[in-house]
Amino acid sequence: MPLLPKEKAAEELAERGLTVVPRAVHGVTAEQIDHLADCILARAEEMTGSKFTVEEGPLGTLVYDIPKDSAFAMLTKAKQFLVHRIAHIDRGFRDLAVNPVQTVLIRHMMGDGLPQANAGPAANTRDLLPTN
């Protein structure tokens, strides 16, 4: 498998705060992303009673079934919500979290002091991003 140096991605992270990794490098398909977006939209509807679209956000009034004195109540005023334990919604979120490319980039940003247990295939490619 060819390898792509992480320097370009690291430079973009440092300069812009984000980097776009080509789909051919990270291996996540458009279908997988669409499925995860659908999962988030469905969960948002469950939590608020409003349908959502990626393009328009909430299509109705957001109704949260939470006590007014909870810490979460403050977020409702900003029309935001949190999706707790997102990996429990769909395994695809877990797969994104352990994607070797993102693991390499997180290790770069946070340093090598991270535990090795969840490193997966990226553990041996700290300086390289895999490509297809």
C-alpha cells in the first residue's frame, strides 16, 4: 500500500485548523457518510420531535423533554443538542473513531503520549497516512 506523508495534513491543521483527507486515503465511502448523517438526523428527531435536514437544519419547533433546571436546558435555547454516546447509535461512528488516518492525525496533534491499546493499524505508521 502506498503511503502519503502526513506533513501536508499537519501543516493544514496548524495553519487552518482543519485538513481535508481525500476519500481514497481515509477509505470512508460517500454511502457510509450518508448513512451516518441519516443516523444523526433520525436521533435529532427522536430527541426534539422535529424533522431535520442537512441543508436546512430543524424543520419545526424543537421540543426537549428535559427538566428546566438541567445543564442540558441551556443548550436548548441555542437550538443545539448533544448526541451522547454516539457510537451506540451505529457502529459506523466507532469505525470513524478508530480510522487509521484520523488516529495518525490525532497522535500528531496530541503527541505520542496516547495509549497504544486503541491505535489499531496506525500504531506502526505514525508518520505516514495510508493510501489505496
